[in-house]
Amino acid sequence: MAHPLVDQFRFTRGEWLRGLEGISDEDGARHFGPMNCISWTVGHLAWHEQRYWLHRSQNIILFPKLNDLFAYGAPMNTPVLTEMLDIWHQVTQAADPFLDTLTTDKFQEELLHNGKPVGQSIGSVMRRITYHYWYHIGEIQAIRQMLGHANLPEYVGDIETIAPYRPE
């Protein structure tokens, strides 16, 4: 059984995907002023997952372009939503076996990159990415409202069934 924080993280990923349901490539590429488009945000969260759960934790980089195009501060670009979702799925599937190894003790360990501390515990990184997802869930729902989408998902979904509280 996965650690409770991992369960909550996976629930968050599910809510993220629920918020992306029904978005076309065309709508995923729409920019409103200086805001990034939805497809860029999908690439951005794929970059986060790759950065922490693959690159820093296991020295694996599946998609080098994520580091160039979707890192914090990267210039605005407009990728294709379906391509970004495919990359996101590949990165998260590759990260899942690592996430399954996490324990309370492991969450307290310093995250290392090439054997050097990065200034964050694995638990802090887990929380950072979880909250980062929620930030972008809200942002994407706002973009969808500006696009005129109706019947948007309400949050938080079925957490009591999918990822109820359980002690460590």
C-alpha cells in the first residue's frame, strides 16, 4: 500500500485530469494576455514530475525538451495539448514505481541530485508539487470559463472514497 501522501498526490493528479476532460487542442492552445495556455501548463507539470521524481531522484530524463520549454521562467510557447498529455502520462507512469517506494522515513530525507543535497526534503517536494497541481487546476478552470466552457467539474471530487484520510 502506498504512503498516505502518495495517495493524496495521486488523487490530485486525478483531479487534474478531471479538469482537463473535454478540452480540444484548439482550446488548449488559447492564450489570454500574458497567461500561459492550458497545453503549456500540462507540459510544465510534466516537467515538475520529471524534475523531481525522475531526474533528481533517479537521474532519468525521458524528455529533455521539458527542461527547455516548460521550466519555471521558460518563454511562452504553444504546444499541442494531446502531445503534452501523452508526455505527461509517460512521465507520471515512469515516476510511479519510485513513488511507491516512499515511506515516512524516506519523506524526511534530503532530496539529492547527483549525490548533492538540493535543499529540500522529499516530503517537502511532494507537498510542493501537490499544491502546484491545485494552483494550476484553478488556473485552468478560470481559462475554461473564459473560453465559455460549461458544466466544469466541481472540486474537490470524491476524496472520501478515492483517497480518504488515513494515518501514516
